[in-house]
Amino acid sequence: MSDHHPHTDPHDLPSLPMPVTHDILTGELMIPATAVTLLLRAIAAGWSACPCDESDCRRTAALYAASLNSFADQLDVGCIAAAGQSADPTY
């Protein structure tokens, strides 16, 4: 069993400012969903680029990347649905 674990080198990820704001009523931190999905997809891309030659490592990295991309897709769909509901005057 290998002790090699695929990883994302933080130095390989693009440096992007995270647009964080505070809710004026509750004081809670708010991050736009687009920033979160961009971050998830960037991490997934790093996992997909796993440089090792071990097939188990590549398989694991591909599974992690697919999971992150799937979560980002679900977040996008949920936000689109929520935006559509708030635009509907019956709500």
C-alpha cells in the first residue's frame, strides 16, 4: 500500500481575491456562490493534474475532482433555482 496521497499544491492555484462581505442585519460573513464554485473548480483542476504515475493515486484524484465539480454544479443549480424563485412575484 502506498503512502503517497494526491494533493493540491496551494502555490499552483490561481490567486484570486475572495469577495467577502458582512450581512448588515446579522453580521454574518457572506461569500458569493460564484466565488465558492470557482474555488471548488480550481481545487478540482489541481487534483486532476496529479503528476504521479500511480494508477491508484490518479483514480483517487479523479474521484476527488469529480466530487468537487459535482458539488459546484449542485451549488450553481441551487442558486439558479433560488434566483428564479425570488424573481417570481408569487413568492
